Amino acid sequence: MPAQGKHRRPKSTSLGRGLAAVTTGGAVLALPVIGATSAFAAPAPAAAPQAVAPAAVVAQANSAAKAAPAKHSVAAGETLSKIAREYSVSGGWKKLYEGNRKIVGSNPDLIHPGIKLVIGAKSAASSDDKASKASPSAARGASADRADRSERIDAAPVAKAAPAAEKEAVSYTNDLDGWIKESLAVMAEQGIPGTYEGIHRNIMRESSGNPAAINNWDSNAVKGTPSKGLLQVIDPTFQAYHVPGTSTDSYDPVANITAACNYAADRYGSIDNVFGAY
């Protein structure tokens, strides 16, 4: 056994060597033996942590991308019904009025030029109701559930859906054809029956298409309530059958047509059933 000295090999080597004697016909062979017990496997490199986008973060990003409501400056002669159709407001003029009640005031038929209407605004009442119904415990439960799901699911970034194409605003020509078509749109919203042909036929008989026509010689005129407008409606009838969202001016073409068709529907079933004085 060799004497120990200060220059002997340190024990930091990972492989130990030894001698094994193998006898073969009396001969002794010295063979090196590698000590397997002294070898250690090098640790595997740690995998880089994968970046995970929590589902809650993706949802918040998608929510923040929603466009702000549009604003519309009211011009002279416009009505809530007309503006609602131009912007294709779901729920029509009633929904538009509901979201702008504080701006418009208590009378939806009277909107002043220059006021700013918010298109797509939610009414304050409905927002308050929803806020009051949401309990703190329910909010905490929903938050915890979202956090739990985000921990259990490896959520990959979600591609944003393409924004839906905005509906083109409907515009009508300022002539008899446009007035009739706009009136038919209002009538469809209110469930008032009538066709283009029925309205046009009666207009040509009553006023020849002149929205400023007035009858100053018949019995109604003698009573102080002359027939006016495209479908020759007297003021008491116009006021009784006026359709909300249209102008309160009986000479207004669209307001005159819709009020007359509303009256005809009540008395004759439809303007299509009118073929003479009514």
C-alpha cells in the first residue's frame, strides 16, 4: 500500500479506480475496475417556464377594446324615430329616448336642435338596478371561480374576433318616395298595417303629393279644423293618432302619413282599404 503523502490525488474525481485479480491458469492479471457507485448523473437542465396568459387577463383585454358610444348632434326637423333608424338602434326611438331621457326631457316628441344624443347609451335606471342586485358575496364567488379556472387551465392567448360590420345608416330622399318609405319603416316598428301602393294611391287623391296642401272650403274648414298635409288630416285626428317619435307638426310629411295610416288602421283595418274620403 503506497504511503500517504501530501501530493496524492484528491477525491474530487467522479470515478474511482481499483484492482481486480482474475486467475487464469495460475496467472494473475491486474485489471482496472471502474467504481460505479462513485459516479453521479449530472442534473438535467431545468425547462424554461412557459408564459401563460390567464383567461381573466384576456377577457379584460377584449372587454376594454369595445368602442365608446357614438354621439349625434340633433339638427332642425329631426326626430328620435328618424335618428334611431339612421343608426339602426335596437329597440327603436324608445331605446334611444331611454338612454337620453335626462338630455331630451319628459317629452320625447320635442327634441331641440343642437343637443347631443348618445347612441347606444344605457339608461341610468337599468344600470343602477343591475348594480344593486349584484351582492358582494356573489361578486367574490365569481372572482374566486375565475381565479381558480385561470390556475387550472393553460390559457393560450386568444385571437380577438373581428368586429362585426356596422350597419349602414338608412337614409331617405326628401321627396314623396322617401316620405312614404320612411313612414313605412315607422309603421313597421309600431305594428301599423299598410303598403306603399295603398299610401301612394290615397296621397295622390287627397293632395296630389303636396305636403303643404290645405282644404279651406269643406265642412271641416267651416268648423275651424281644415284638412292638412299629404293625407288631409284635421288637427283633432292628427293629435289623437299621432305616432310617438315623429314630428308634432301635422304638415310634416312623415308625421302626417303615419298618423293618417294609424287612424285608417283603427277605423278601416288599413290604409289599403281606403278608396275615397275617409
